[in-house]
Amino acid sequence: MTELEDRITIARIFHERGWQRHSTLLTADQGRIYGRLLALPKWRKHAAETIGQSETDRTGIERILAEYHERFDAARGDGSSAYRTIPRDYSQEPLEVRVKSTLNAESLTQAAKSFERINALCHQAISAIYVEVKKRIQADEDLVFEIYRDALPSVERDRDAAAKSYREDIEEFVSSVKIDMSNGHFGRPSISTRVLHEHLPGSGIRLKELEDKSTLERFVALAEEVLKDERLFDKFFSAYHSEKRFRKRVLASAESRLEGADFGVRYDPITLSPQWVMISIFPSGSLEGYDETPESILKLGLAERGQIVEEYENGAFGLNHYSPILAGIRQLVAGGPITNPNASRISIMQNDSHFPNIKYSAATMKKLRGIEEELGQLFDSLPDISELPTPTKLRRKSSIQYSIRELPKDPMDITFGNESGCCIFVPKERSEMVNGWSVPYYLADPDIRIFGVYRKGEPDKRMGMVLAFETNESGEVPKRRILSCNSLELSRTGIAGGRSTIQALTDYVENWLIGYAQITGYDGLTMGAHDYNTAANYSSMKGGPVIDDLFFGADNRPKPLVYSDILEQVSLGGNASEMVLRKEGSYWLWRTA
């Protein structure tokens, strides 16, 4: 079996046991790196024990991971060097914030009103963006292609990932067509049949011929043979990924995305009850006859109240749906920084909300700045309703504690971005991947640090993160080592006390990071200065801009191109390049004399 086939097997094992995000990461662009991490001797037993459903199951999973490591990665060693120095043994007393529980009918009503306004503002921003995008791309097919090409698997960018995606698509659509056939659905080709036909160009069978039962059966048999025969697979894979067909798929995908944007432009935002917005997304039928008042919400059972908070924070149209939209707007307002060095400068993959990264008109930018300012204020002043499912007597605590710690880079822990409300998000479906593709890099690279911010509880709840890159100054011997932090990401649903708590938490985190950098031998500490960074907006410790030449990495090892708001790619001549800290894109928090 090939490495790709083995990794698909591992992905299925995770998916079948309910670990869809991990399965998705195994099948994403950097799936090979993630597979290597899971199979390392340091982690494979832990992974097997985490997902295994019985002792026999756990033993079997560990064996499969060990075999994968031996076949494809043993020459690299046991991988322990990437984890030798983490997490560092450093801590401070937690931050204690004095709060007074304000959970009442009034705060619920305010939460509803804020939520409704957030929804309306996001709608206005999307409308303004795509009205202009549609005008700009009119009759310019090349511009459409450049904006959207990086969103699809490409043999040019990552052949392994493209082959994996192609194989899985064929498997999925063969299964769907077989179900159609077993149900007696013959005649006009189904959508699954049409897509499968597109995946096998040059099969010698025309789409019209698939209306015949025997021809369809022969075609499905061919598709199954493609999955088994490596030579046949390569033939159809190469044909499917020809330059002409890839361009056609990109343009079709762009058209579909723009049609979705049109829906948002044509229709008004949903009208939500100003009394209590969550009623509109509560499970259908469960509140039949309910009077929809905040007072009644407070009288619901704890389980029902817990479900309301879950929908409010993480539902399909919860706050975590709108947070990336705000981040995407902020990136456009900041001038559309290059965050993904693997993609075109104007690609949707540069933006946390997949907005085209083009230059917008002055009128559109003025509108977006106004929306961004109001949205930011709304998110920062949201009432804290997280205690809704908590018994009344336990809500009377007068303080909340926050802490920060370095993460051990456990490959089973991949949701630090999800829980922080940022775009380094690992989804359950591969099609929803934004910048989560970089997670395997973050976990594998010994020159990258990840810190988690926690709200004390039973258990502690992670609600923030800091991603940091080890950089070094050029030209000096010995080189000065600088810890360069990308940003402080905080989920607003984990914060009680509004702006004052955000201010205190920002200062606490930056002070903690200074202590960490000092005790672990760094010569300086920087933080990203971009406008959509919580730290940059709330820091009281901000120093001058970083203008030094700082290169990513503690030595001269080649570095991958990863998602970052503070690094940029510079050419060294020929095909060589390096990632360096963007000039004046960060500020100093501390440095030695």
C-alpha cells in the first residue's frame, strides 16, 4: 500500500469512531505531516487510548499507527526532538477578575438585541463586499480564476492532497450511485452519476449512455477498478487535473460561491425577536406554546438552558459564525495583508472569512470601517450569559480566574483555534477548512510555540490562544533569539465583565509572556501590531515598532510557508525563500539591552 492509502485507512478509523476533525486533518493539504505526528512513538499509544472503544480496538489502532511509522517515517527517528523543550515549566498566579453576576431578564434581552444587530451588520458588510466584487470581475475570467483557484485541491500546490481528495471523491460517488441503483433509480443520470462521470474523463462512455442500466453498471465497475489499479488511477487522475479541466472547475466553484453571496445580497437578514433571539434557533417544536420572554427562559430546566447557550455560542448561526466575519472585515480594513504565502495575493484564502482580497473602492472601505467599528464594540460589550445553565446559588461567585500555559503540542489536541474563536479552525468537513491547514505545521515545528488561555472551572475552559514563532536577528554572532507572537485570540463567549476584563486579560497575558521569554532564554519578545489583534487594541505595555530583520527559525533549517499575520515570504534568489517578520508589523514587549 502507498502512504496515501495507509493514511486514508487511518482517517477512516478516526471518522468511524466520531473524531471527524482529526479525520479531516488527515485528508487535508498537510495530512501527511499530521499522520506522521499521530504515529510517532511519543503519541501513538495516547491516540489509540483516546479513540479506541475497547482494549482490543486500542491495541489494533496502536499497531496500525506503528506500522505506518515504520513504513513511511522511521528514517526520521522518533520525532522527540520537536517536543524536547515543551512545555516549559513556567507559571504565574492566575488573573482574578472581580465580577458581579448580571444574568437576569435584562441581560438576556440585551444579548438578544446585540445578537440581532451583529447579524444585520454582517449582512450589510457581505452585501457591500460582493456588490463590488461582482462589478470588478464582470467579464474578467482571469481575475475570477486568480481569486478562487487556491480554494480547490491542486496538483501544483500539493499532489498528495489532490490525489487523496480525488480518491475519496470517487469512493463517495461510487457509493452514492450504487445506492441509487439498488433503489431502482435508472434513466436520467443522477447528480452523483454526473459528478462521477466528470471525475473519469476519457472513459469512452458518454453521459447520455449512462441512462442504460447495463452501461451504468459497467461504468461503476470501471470506477471501482480505478481505485484498485494504480496505473489506471494515475491515468484518470492526470486527466481530471489537466490545466484546462482545473480551470473549468475553479470557475464553476466561483460561480457557486458568488450565487451564495447573491442570496445574502438579495434577501434581508432574518428578523429576530428583540425579546429573546435564541428562541428562533431553539430545536423546532420543543418550545411549542412557549411565551418567548426572558423571564420564562430563566425558568427552563438546566439542560434546556445549556442547549440555548450552546446554540448562542456555537450554533450554525451562533456567535462563532459571526466572529470570523468580523475578522475578515478587519483584514480588509487593514489593507488585505498576506497571511497565506502559498496563495495568490488576491485569493480568498488570504482572508479569514474568504472575502476576495482585492483592492476595494474608497466608498466600500468607508462603509466597512463603520461596520467594523460598531461590530467590534458589540462583541466587546456582549452580556455574559454563559452561566445560564448554572444553578442560581452557584452564580453568586464574586470572581473569575484566568490563566495561560504552554501547550504540549499533543496531536490529538487540534481545536485550540476553534475554542479561541479564530480562523485557525479545524472543521468536521474538508470543504469548510479555512486556515486550519497550518495546524500540522504548528504542532510539528520545534520553533513554534502555542499557548492556551483558560477560564477556571470544572474543568478549566480554554477560550484563547497565542501562537508564537522563534525568530533570530541576522548578521550577529551569536544571533539574538526573539519570540515573535502572532496575536492574542480570545473567544468573547468566555469573558465576563466586557472591555475591562479584556483589558486586564490582555495585560496579564503579555506580562506572562514576558516572564516566559525571560526565563527560557530569549533576548526579546514581540507581538503582532495588526488592527484585528486583541493585544494590539488593548495592550498597555506596547513598545515601539519592530524594524529589525528577524528570520523565522532558530537555525538555517528550511521552513514551511505557514499561515501568519506577522510573517512574510522573501526571495533569496532562484527558488529559495525565507519567512521573515514583516517590518513594523509587530511591536516590542520586551528586549535585552
